[in-house]
Amino acid sequence: MMEAKEKKIEEDNSYMFKRFISHNPPIYNDTPDPKAFDDMIQVMEKLFDTLQCLEELKVGFEVFYFKDKADLWWVTVQKL
């Protein structure tokens, strides 16, 4: 019974991620412009609201779009 519930949650999360990426969210690559980062965050928040994305999925979805130095920073932070 528990395996079926876990599988359903995994399928729902996968479906939500597919919906999320279909909107081509912006990529953040550690541009030194704070406005660029703020703009990216605002676009992501609008997308999360529109899709009614669960809170527990937001961070994982957003960091998927960190590239280059931003991705390296995230990997480093996770090891702390």
C-alpha cells in the first residue's frame, strides 16, 4: 500500500516538473547583476503560483536552472 502511495507522489512530482519546464524558466548563471537574479526569482515565483507548485518542490525545480558558478555554489552549499 505504501509503495503505491509513494509511486503516485513521484508521478505527480514528475508531472509537475514537466509542466514547469514546458514554460522555459530562465537560467541563472551567476551574473554579477543583482537585478538579473531578482528578475529570475520573480519569474520563477510567478510560474510557481500559476502552476500551484507545492512548496517542497520549489527549491529543487529552481536550482535545476542554476548553471556555471551558480550551480557550483549550490553544490558547495549542500555539502555544508
